[in-house]
Amino acid sequence: MSFVKNAWYVACWSDEVKAGELFTRTLLDERVVFYRRPDGTPVALRDRCPHRFIPLSMGRLRDDVVECAYHGLQFDSSGACVRNPHGDGRIPAAARVQAYTVHDRHGMLWIWMGEAAADPALIPDYGMLDEGSGYRTSRGRLHINANYELMGENLLDLSHISFLHEGLLGSPEQVHAKQEVVQDGDRLQCNRWMPNVSVPGVFDMLFRRDGQPVDMWTNMRWDPPGCFLLDTGVHAPGESRERGAWYYGIHILTPETARTTHYHFAAARPPGPELDPETNARLAEMRRIAFEDQDKPIIDAQQDALGENDFWDMKPVLLNVDLGPVRMRHTLERLRKAEAAAAQAR
Ligand code: FES
Ligand SMILES: [Fe+2]
């Protein structure tokens, strides 16, 4: 399995890379070591010493350079070896590690692992997570034992909320949602509109707490390879969004390996009164149940069922709700092929 490499991925939350510490994570099948320069600028290097292949993250950070734990070669933030403590101290030309472009934005550390020039303007907008945005935010992270495309399908086909998350995030009548899938270049927008449906638990708690029917929407944006933004909410039937309750769901998938995924997620409620602590805690627990106890076991089991097989070779049955997921798969395939062709042409 190859990954789209010329793209921004979220490596971790920005505050996971702390001053004076080395932090490692496997991304796109490669171990990467992160640290911050004294001025806070993030650095990402391949986490493998070119001498005997020890993870550099087992070594130590000395100001601005990483020293390998085994024989003490030192590498700077560009990946160049700057000290060889052995022999006459000459530095072999091959003594360097790959450096990746990284960028802090929206509280996340973004990494670009491809050959093409990295343009921070291409990072999808999650401004609602910025400090000072006024949005009320909460966040979390999950490790999924499945390829990220399986999780992506889950996010682009929210018809599953009527079944897997019934009562919590969805209700049975929502299966009749009016759906709309719009592709704009590489970006997809998958919208569902569900008028006059019974109100799911999370939304009832955020809205009127009277169990009365609502109009509900789930509008999901996808920026390849793994960036999703859900705009979802409810209002009284026929009323306007301004009089309802809604929030953004931020869902970001980064492949760890071909069969495991880092899943960063956050919720951002629009500016307004703070919820009481008990409500906040109950909402957090409901979200935890939805992601950890409901989505994750399904996606993990799906990967087990697929095993080493290619998804399309398994001849999956296609339903009308698969339009978004199929577009996503085709888009990723197109991007991978374009990258492979560009690499061959070099
Ligand atoms: S393995 Fe890193 S210096 Fe030898
Ligand atoms: Fe789900």
C-alpha cells in the first residue's frame, strides 16, 4: 500500500512536542522524531540513525542537535551530521537523515512527507480551534487498528448513525435523509438533511431537552488524504439554524501503517454560554462511547475481515450511501497514481 505523500498530515497535537524533549511517532510507515528548537520552531527528522539504524528518539537533545544514543553522532535540524566523535572526526557524506517540513497550525503539528514543495497555504482551515476564536472546544485521540480509508468511509457515510449510534447521535428515521455529494477538485462535500426526525441524545442535550422532533443536518467536508470537518446540528422543524444547536466535529486521520491509523478529533461549539460541568462531562462520555465503543470495534473488525486482501478484490456490495466513500477512494487512487507518475518522470 502506498500513501499520498505530497500532502499535509497531522502528526500530533502541537503541545505533545515539548521544549527540550524528543517525541516519536510512526507516520506513513516511517518513524519520525520531533523536537522544538530553542525558539519553539518544530523539527521533524527520520527517526533512524544512518550508522546502525537506532531510533534517534532513543538519544538525547542537546540544544538544537540530536545525539544518537549508540555512538554519539550528532544531527542538526536540517538532518545534517554536525559531529562525529570518532577517529579524526571527519563526517561521511552519507551521514545525514531526512528532514521533513512541519508547521504548527490550529493547535496541531502538520507534516509534509513528500518530495514536492510544502505550501502551508494548503493546510485545511480549522480556525474554530484557534485560541481566541470564541469556540468552545474539546479534543481527543484514538488509535485505530485499520487502514485510514476504512475510517474515512465511516466519516463520509453518516447513514450509519441510524444504526451504530442509534439514540446517541442518530435515530431510525434519519436513514431517509436527503443526501448530496459534491466534488470540487479533490475536495468532497457530503451532506445529509433530515427534516422532522426524533432527536438523538447528544443533540437533545445540546438543544431543548424535551425529546421533541427536530430538523437535523450532517454536512461533512473532506480534504484528502485525511482531513474531515463536520458541521452538524438540529433546530425545531422549519426554523432557522440560528435558533438551533450545532457544532463542528473535527476528524483527522493519519496513517500510521497500512493497517493502523492515528485519529485526532475535536468538537467546537460556536461562541455562546458555557455548558455546566455536568453536561460537558456527559457529552464527553457520549462522544467517547460513540467513537471508542461503537465506531472503533466496527472499523477494527472490518480490517480483520479484509486481512491482506485488496478492498475492491473483495467485491463490496455498493449502496446509494456509498457515493461519498467511493468518490474518496477514487480520488485517493488518482492522487497516488499522479504522484507515482511524477516520481517516475524525475
Ligand atoms: S547507531 Fe547512531 S551513532 Fe551508531
Ligand atoms: Fe460513527
